[in-house]
Amino acid sequence: MCGRARCALDRDQVLAVAGVPADRWRDYEFFLPKHNLGPGSRTPIVRRDEEVDSWLQGGAELQTMTWGLVPSWTKKEEKLDFFRMFNARSETVPEKTVFSRLLGSKRCVVLLNGFYEWAQEHKTKQPYYIYLDGDRVMRMAGLYDSWQDAEGNWLTTYTILTTDSSKRLQWIHDRMPVILPDAQAEEAWLQNGVLDSKQYTALCSPYNGDDLQWFPVTTAMSKPDFQGPECCKPLKRQSIATFFKPKNTALAPEPEAEKLQTSEASTPLKNEEGADAAKAACSVKAEAPPYHADTKDTQEAIPGPAASQQGTVSASKRQRQEEKPDKDRYYVQ
């Protein structure tokens, strides 16, 4: 999973998805909705640990955390690097102390609209926005930790667990975030205590639901400072079918009555935003094939008897070429 995601949820949406009242959202004032966020950004996280369970008697709470895990043992004067551990491979998490020590009581659920991934297409990389059908909130498995700076300020950070890509996403990348498919999986991930290996493996399996959707977006969003709804707007591409349409084709005039009957039907319908996402993702942008002009046919006849005969021969030659078009004039790259 690349380090770019989208969390454009408003306060009420976050509270509704998390199922908690407004007074159970810690550090709410630090949350800023973004269409294009990366490590170092702050997002709403659902968590539940021993301290919270004692206070809420078993309930969950929200907390705004910073994406990019900073271990609690990090030196107070050390410069923070949120890109170092913004992801954690679920297969090796139980083996690495920096992550395994958090599995028992510091599991969390990351709430996002979706995430971005880049696919190699020819000589360029094309970004895609990946989301759940209906723009439902994605719930991803995460781990969090708290760190205190030299001034005594606390910072809570998190990492997103990843797994092998599902069959639906293997064409774009070999890794994907661990997506918790339903409320039961979310509850199992948030419960206190160490998960047994079988349960942990099941929760971290690749999500392959049919509701997992994607479409290409503008390459401008590759820059972190590019924000706004344009980041996740479907990119319109020219269909390959238009490549074969004849150019400057003369059309027979239509009777006025037929024009009136067909004018409304021939008007293209405006698609809703994102409705043709699958078509846009599978379409290919094509350039018009180059046309090679035959310079031999552009010579003008010289006045006089000889020129008249030459012009006749040239005209006859052009007629034969029109009847048998040169196959090298039009080609597809």
C-alpha cells in the first residue's frame, strides 16, 4: 500500500460510523478532513484499551491520531519520521518487537474513505483511487503507540497493517491494507487480549469483495499539496473505439422531420460522477495515426501539348491509387 489515502468525512459521519457520542472523541480539534493525505496527517481512529474500558465500561472511543508510527522509546530530541513505519506487514508483525508489543492492547481501527495506488502503465505511473461501492467508510486494521517529547507533550501515532493483494487488485499492486469487512471483524480486532494465530491470520486475510471499486484519477494528486475533490474525480479517457472512426465523413442531408425526431435521442447523456468508473479504468487513450502525404501527386502539369499528356498520365495514376489505397499510408503504432 502506498502512503496516500482519503479521509473527507465530517464530524457527524465519523461519530455515526464509530458508534460513539461526541464526548468520546479525544483531540477532535486536530482533525482536518483531506482528499489527499499522507504520513504525518491526522485522522480519526477507533480504539479500546484497558484504560478506556475502565472509564467507559467496555465501550470504544475515538481519538485523532497521526499516521506514521513513532515508538514510545524514540528519543525525545530525535527528529520524527512518519514515513518510516506508516505500514506494517501483517505477516511479520508478530515477529518484530516494535509491533508485537502492541498486539495485546493497542490495536485500533483506521477510518478512511479509500486509498490511492499507482499502477505502472507503459513508461508512466497512473494513480488509482480505490474505495468501497457507495463510498462507504473503509475500516482498516491498525496499531498505535504514544510518545512524549522533551516538553512533556504526548503524541499518539498509528500504522496500518498490510497483506497480500486480493485477486481483484493484484493487477495494480502486490500489497493492500488489511480491510475489516464487517462489524464482527471490527469487534474481534478491537477486543483486548492477544489474538491466537488462527484468528489473527483470518482477520488479516486479503479483502476480495465485489464492492471493492477503483478508477483512474489525475496525476496531479501525486503531489501531497494537491487537495480538493479533484483528487478523487474519475479521469476521463478517450475510448479506443474512437480511434477507428473515419474523419471528415460526408453525411447525407436529413429530412427536417427526421432531424426533429432524432435530435433529442442523439444528445449524449451526462453521466453522474463515478458512474463509468470501470469503463474509464479499462479504456486506453489513443492518438490519431499519422498521415503520410504522397508528394508525387502534388506536381502541377506544365502548360503545352506535352504537359497536357503528362497531366493525363498523372491523373490516371492518381485514379489507380485511389482505387487501390496504399496500405502504408495509415498504420497503428
